[in-house]
Amino acid sequence: MIIPSVDLQKGHAVQLERGRELKIDAGDPRPIAEKFGRVGEIAVIDLDAAMGTGSNAETIEDLLRLAPCRVGGGIRDVDSAIRWLDAGARRVILGTAARPEILRELPRERTIAALDAEHGEVVTHGWKTRSGRSLEDAIGEVAEHVGGFLITFVEREGTMTGLDLDRAARLKELVGDRRLTVAGGVADAEEIGRLDALGIDAQIGMALYSGRFSLADAVAACLTSDRPDGLWPTVVSDEHGRTLGMTYSNRDSLHAALEEGRGVYHSRSRGLWRKGESSGATQELLAVRADCDRDALMFRVRQTGAGFCHLKTRTCFGEDDGLTRLARRLADPATRAAPGSYTARLFEDPELLAKKLVEEAHELVDAGSEDEIVHEASDLIFFTLVRLAEAGVPLEAVERHLDRKALKVKRRKGDAKPGAADPRKKASDDA
């Protein structure tokens, strides 16, 4: 698939030709990252750090909160790599630091070795120094320590003159089960499709920024359909991953969805269908993903209004249930609590809510049987969701935070804070 590139220089998203000449200054990278991130991981490259002329660290930290990112540029030691992994980078890209003594200290599956080659010879130091090593030899030196490679064909970078697909295929065989991403010279979206069929990702910058082709063109080039009408079945899920229903997409609807950032589909009776245009039940588009066979899509959206279904239910399979339904009900002042109810009292009395949170946490600790644990855990979760709703914090934000914490490499010891009481001891004393 496509890996859109956000190259940073002095806080701006830029595109350079052959790493030297500024061709495009696209300004603030944040909206760009948010848009590009709808189709998957983006590559964020700190050109200033790579060239030793500055840092875009603060900007990158913002981008990590907006999109799934692989981060590269100026990462020259283990500590720097781990800092970015702990900050939420899905992967780190190492160039000159991609040496066995550094790579073996990093999680293999989250490490990409970047190799720049000009006419098959590895070049370093901003593509100015010839190494005398072949690309194939350089791959062999570090392959056992990395989960992927980013290979840039320097002589084609920024030129949009086309990739050497035969060479890319040979390199894919060489790297084996490691993921291969190539960059440099992709001319059109169809090349991305041909690379995807080989199991190769294409890192794209200049072609996207210049308008040579769009995100939708790149995604569509990787897709196939066994339907006579060529449509792609599209599963629609909410921000929690709950299925809302199924519809269809084509190239036009996919383009509109990605450009507008909303749920737009192809209706077999009405053509282009912007969900909620008449009903008000609109959708904010969060992500588009292709399935493993590249013949179906998944749209992840933030649904508003009554729901996805024309019958005014949350899903086309009826109302949903569980934590997400409860959290959504509590978040809406119109549905959260009947006047005079206990739930209304909790919203009106923060001190009571705080005491109940502590009380239920203690009771969960003391619970013994499975039934007791289920009962006390459900109580604690309910009061937690009330606390989130009271503060205006969506459950989705908690899920995202947990996902980010799972990416950390360095782990805290996790001891209780000094002075923290042991509720089990208190229960024993009270007895």
C-alpha cells in the first residue's frame, strides 16, 4: 500500500528534489498528517535533524497524536530511537545508525533500516558520500536485526519518472519476510498497485503534494473486485470498531470520502451518497483500510445522529450494546439520566462520585468469587464512565491512550505510590 511521507523542515511539510532543492513548501504539516493518516501509517521524516541543522521534535509529537506514524531523520542512537517508540511511533527509521550494535538493542519488528542507493551503490551523509557497498551487501549486514527496509532510489527521488519494478521485485526476494518500502520516482498510482501486488509498500511524497495523483487513486490502484459492477464492498464501523453496517464504494466515492474526511459511499440506486446529507446522521471519516485480499474496504467513522441505519438504529443489525452504548448514553445530556435518578445525582454531586469511585475500587479488590468480581467491576466501570462523561472525555480517548501505552518499550516498575493505602489491610482491620 501507500506510505505517504511528511518531510519536515523548520516546522513545515516540504518536498525536496533529490534531497537538495526545495520544490514544495506545503506549510503546516498537521492537517496534512491527519488527512494522510486516514489510509494508514505515514512516514514522518525530520530533515533538519537528519542534516544536523535543527529539530522538529515538538511538531512530530503533535503528529503522533494525529496519525499512525513511523518516524525517521536524525535518529543516531538507541536512546533516541526508544524515545520515539515510547512517544507513540509505530516504527523508527534508522539510516547511518542502522548498525548491528544499535539495532540489536531495539525491538526488531518496530525497526526499519533506511538504505539510500544511487545506481545500486549505497550513499550516505545526505546522499553526498559514496560508500563503495552494494545495496545487496548492505541489506545482508543488518537483515536479521530489523523488521523492514526503506530503500530510496536516489537517482529517481522527486523526479516522478517511474520506479525500476524489476529491481524492486529482486530486492523483495532478498529481504524475505521483512516488510519492504521503496521510495524514489513513482510516476503514477498504477505503479503503487503493481508494487502492492509484489508485497511492497511505496513511500510517496512529491507525487501527492504536486497533485500527480491522489490518495484515493493510490488506494484504488491496489484494489480488485469480483463484482460485475466493479464495486468494493465496504464494512462501516464506529470509532470503537463496532460494525455499523455494509455498503459499497467506487473510485469516485473513495476520492470524495478521503478529500472531505466524511463517510461517502456509492449507492447502487442514487450514485454518490454522502451519509447524513438529508437525515443529519453524518459521519466523520477516521480511517480507510483494505482487507488482506484487497477486494473489500473498511471505513472507521465517528457516527452522529440516530445511527447508521435508515431505520434510525445505531447499526443495520439493530441497537448495539455493552460499554460503548453505555458510554455514549452517558455522554449525551439528553439521555444520560432521568431527573431525580441516582445517575443524575452523580452528575450533580462530584464529591459523591469521587467517594463511589474509591469505594467500588476497594470492593473490587476484596471481591472473591467470579460473580462478585463481575458485579464489583461493572460498578467501578459504570462510575468511571460517569466520571469521563462529567469531564467531557470520550471513551475513545481512553482507548487511544491505552494503545499508545502498549507501544512503549521502556516500562515503569509500577510500584504503588508512597503512602498509598492497602484496601485489603483496611478491610481486615475493620473486621
